[in-house]
Amino acid sequence: MFGWRYVKVSPTTYVMLYRQGQVAREGLGLSFFFFAPTSSIVQVAVSSRQVPFMFSEVTADFQDVTIQGELTYRVRDARRVVESLDFSVDARGRYLSDDPGKLDERLVHVAQIATRSFTERRKLKELLAASEGLVAEVLEGLRRSEVAAMLGLEIQDLSILGIKPAPEMAKALQTDAREELLRRADEAIYTRRNAAVELERTIKENELQTELAVEQKKRQIRQSQMEAEIAVEQQRATLVESRVTNERKEAESRAAALAAMLEPIKAVDWRTLLAVNGSDSAQVMSLAFQELAQNAAKIGELNITPDLLTSLLKPRK
């Protein structure tokens, strides 16, 4: 009524009452009456604000990449921000200018500059795995920026929600990664097969060594048996040789004895010996006929009676 107005703000809103160019009243969550024709109201929200952003940048290997994230900040010094931007409101609490919206734009612009500086120094593959480094560098750049200090802002947090390459490059990277995984899988299979082959080779070597040891043992046994047989044969040869020597000596002894026995009668005619020996008449007659046959040329006529032949052919009893 009559130009008087009542204002009431939330506890997270800093309100300032200007009268004749001077701050007449200010603070958080105030409520008061003011005379609208000669007063101006400035309201600054000091609560935390989240500002989403999305940048399209180029990496060091000239690849397009999209970076999506969210920035969290709050107004720490309301006096500084109202010195640079117009936060005045009308009687209904609506801003009279679009400066409050520019606050987010300025911070996003600073964040984009820091992000561009980070991406331009890294290749695509390196950037895709460097979100933590990007957050740390951009957050540090925001906190040290002149814009934040001039506007009295406090940068609370920064999060990177995604770093995405161009679709065709994403497919290429996926193919490359898939091929790398397949190569590693092939290497793992090769390593496993190689280990199996090596183990099989070790087993076969052990088996061969076992067989060699068995064969060597068998050879030693055969050699021992052969040595025993050779020893037996040598002993047998020695025995045979001794036996032959003994038999030869025995034969020589018998021959010497026989020669000594026959020596006295060697000069005696065999006929005499036969007669002395007492041979029977048939044998004597046979010898006589043999003698006659040997001297047949000297005999003129020989008569043999039947009785003589009968007696000679008569069987002995």
C-alpha cells in the first residue's frame, strides 16, 4: 500500500536493500518492509548449484571427443558477485536481467578452457583412461581462476560423467580392443598348450630315463651272467684241458708200458708166438693155408683130402 512492499527470502538467499545507492540492509534469510519507489532489492542464492556441461574437443592425434560432466559451486561472497553482475529483482522476486544465468556460463567457459588445455596434450587412447587426471587439473584450474576469485565463488566439486570419441572411432577402438583381447586369449592358449607340451616332454623324458635305467640294469645283469658263464666255461676249459692232459699222459704211460712189454718179443716170429700161445688146430690150419696161398708160385702140386676139409668146415662147439 502506498508503495510499501514486504520481502521475505529463504535462509540460503542473501538479500541486499539498496536505498539511494547505499546498502541499507543485507543478510541471509531476512524479511522486512521497504519503500519500493526509492529502494532496490538484490537477491543472491548462496546455496550449492550444479551446472551440467558438454564439450566437443580435439585430442593431440586430431580425434574428436565429447566430454560430459557436472560442476558444483556456491557463492561465497555475495558482495563481489553483485559488483560484477546484476542480481536485482522486482517486487515479485523475479530477476530484472539475465546476468544470473551468465554466472553459470562464465564458470563453464573457464572449465572448457582448462579441459581443452588437458585434451590437446593427450592422444585419444590416453584421454579415454585419464578422467581422474582431467578432473584434478580442471578443478585446480577453476579454483585458481581469476573469474572465480572476482565473482566470490567457491568451486566445490567437478565430476566427469563421460569421455566419448566419435562413433566410427569408438567402433575402431572397440575392434582394436577386441582384437587385442583375442590376441591375448590366443597367447594364453598358446602358453597353456606350450606348457602342456613341455610337461608331456618332461614326462616322456622321465619315461625314457626310466627305460634307460631299466635297460642299463638289465645289461648289467646280462653282463654279470655272461661273466659268470665265461668264468664257468673257463673253468670247464681248464678242466677239459687238465683231463686231456691227464688222458694223454695216461695213454703215453700205457704206450710206454706196452712198448716195454713188447720189446723182448719184437724179434720173435709171429708164428712162433702163435704156436706158443696154444692156438687150436683150425686156426693153425687156416694160417697154413694162408702161407700156402702166399707161396702158391713155388708149389708144384697140392693135395687136400675131403676129410681135411670136413674137419676144417666143421663148426666149433
